[in-house]
Amino acid sequence: MRSLMISILVVSIVSFSSCNSQTKEKRIESMKKNEDKLYAEYMPLMRDLLKNNNYKFLEHSVFKNKVIEYFGVDIDNAKFNDVYLESGLGYTALSNEGFIDTYQVDRGVIDGAGDAFADILKDGLNNDYNIDFINYNKVLFNDDLSAISKVNVDKDKVEDIVVYLNYEKNNLLNNSFVKNIKKVDNYNESFKWHLLWYNNKTKPDVIRKKILQDIANKKPDFIFDLAYFLNNNSNKIKEKTDGSLIDATLAFLIEVELQHYEDKDLNDNKGYSLLNNFYIQNPKMLDRFKSQKFYGYPLIDSYTKKYLLMSEENEVSYGKVIDPDGYTNVRKDKNSTSAIIEKIKSGERVEILDDSENWWLIKTNSGSKGYVYKTKIKSE
């Protein structure tokens, strides 16, 4: 279920896109006042619908705290009774009434569309809009097991509740979500961001570690692809999100992948593949991870050391022969009387394997390995 704000919102947003910020604020305030008037007409019907289906209205303070928990919005700080919830679904909290509006329909009062929203509300359980409205409220604010069971039969609704609305209290819903999760590319960006982080950014840990760990245990390929999505799209959200949160999230995703593939060789370890590829693509990430002590993740620490060791071992340096005689001798051992393996022309490029002593170990273009005195080669 994807909620839409009333059509006046769309019209207003388009119309004031070219206005200055002060005009925008005035129009938004006017728009919200109109929306409050709209709710005044339908509020009694919505309340009756919930009451007649055993919804338990909470004390204001309890309702307020639950809204903060799920959405990170303090309804007491809002100017109007209807408070928009930035959750990816566009729902609205009715502060004084103690429930959220999840309807998709155009109520038709302000813009004159005149749809039969009142008739829909009076349909009760004969209308899917009403059923979802009731069940979502009963799950979020009553933890109602019957409503949870009804939501659980629909994969899309499970995704709404678990991902967009951050409801992680029930193992039945969590397990259903993980079991039925599709490939990363099947989801839009909004879904992925909401899966990574809680709506409530004031939580001690904003990363949704429990659900991500559950996915990693069952479907590690999803986490692998999600890490690439975050890494490749991080610039899109750096203006809105602290860059350290992006790094911390990438570190967590890599760590859970390393855990899953810990018994595999490096070539088959997808966690190490993430670490290796991200470090190569962005060397500054390695420096940031170090500065944060690898975010306290032991496997990232361990595998980073392996990466650094292998990088040193695999580092290739080259040089050119500069002998005035026009060629130089490649010898078997580190002295001028040792057997000559090969003669190399001046200007020829060779691979330097060891330049720690006076005689350098090199590899020629033909594949031979031997020693040349250091004055005969110029490093590149």
C-alpha cells in the first residue's frame, strides 16, 4: 500500500517551485490548514471505523513515543494536528486522535473532485482501503497478533510494515520478509535506503543491524549487492546524511559478509571481495576505516591486514637498463663473476623484484630472473 497526499499537495508543490522560500512557507502553511479542514470532515468516520474494529486508542504520551520510535517525528512539536511522516509511504499521524492515516484516495473536498471517500469509510471491512488502515494501526500501536497474521499473508504489506515503518517487534513478520526478499535490483532506491537505516535518526545506532544480519545469514548475495548499491550511490545522499554513517554502514555490511564466508578461501570469500574492491576503487576509504579503527569490527581489521600484505607482495616496480656499453649482463648470483643468464640491451624495460641491496633482482621480458648491479638500472 502506497499512500498519497491529497491532490492539493501536488498542485501546490508544482505551483510554488519557482517562488522564493518565504512564499513557499506561506503556501505550505495554507496548504496544511486546508488539510486540517479536510480531516475535520472525515475524522469521525475514521475514528468510528477503528473503534468498531477493536483498535485500542492509546494515551497521547504513549502514542507520541511510538511515533517517535517508528518515524523519528515528535508530533508535539508539529504546528498542526495532522503531521506528515517521512517514511517512504507518505503517511500522516493524527496527533490528537492517536492513529495514522494510510489511505491512498483523493478525498475530493478542496480540489472539487468530489470522490466518495465518506462512502468508502462507511464500507467497513468490505473495502481493502479500510482493512489496511485498520490493520496497520493495530499492528503499529496495539501489537495486535490478529492484525499481524492478516498483514503477513501479503508480501507487499510485510515490506511496508517491516522496512518502511520499521516494525521489527514480531519474528513472524521479520522471518517472512527475509524469506521472501527479492534481488536488490527489484527494489527502488527508497526501499534500499529505508532498509539500511531507521526512520528515527536519533537512535543510538541508526543502522538496521538486526534485520541486515538476518538477511546476511539467509541470503548473503543480497547483502553483497546492497553494499555495492550503497558504495556506488553514496554521493547521492552525502548532502543529507553524515558521511561517517555511510562508511559505518559499508563497514557493517562487509563485516557480516566476512562472517558468512569466513571458512572460505580468499578467492571465494565475497566479504573479502567487497573489502578488496572498495579499497582499490577508493584508497581514501582505507584511511577512513583506519582512522575509525575499522569501526570495531575484528574481521575487517584482520582482512585489511591481509589486503595490505598482499598489496605489498603484489606491488610491481620497473626500471630501464642504462649501461653505456649498450647492454648489461644478468647474472645468476650477486657478484660480477657469477654465470651470465642473459644479456639485456640498454633502454630495455625490466621488472624489479628486489632493490634492497647493491645487486638488484630483476625479471627480464623473456621471463628469466637474475641479478644486475644497481648502477646499470634506472627505476621508473
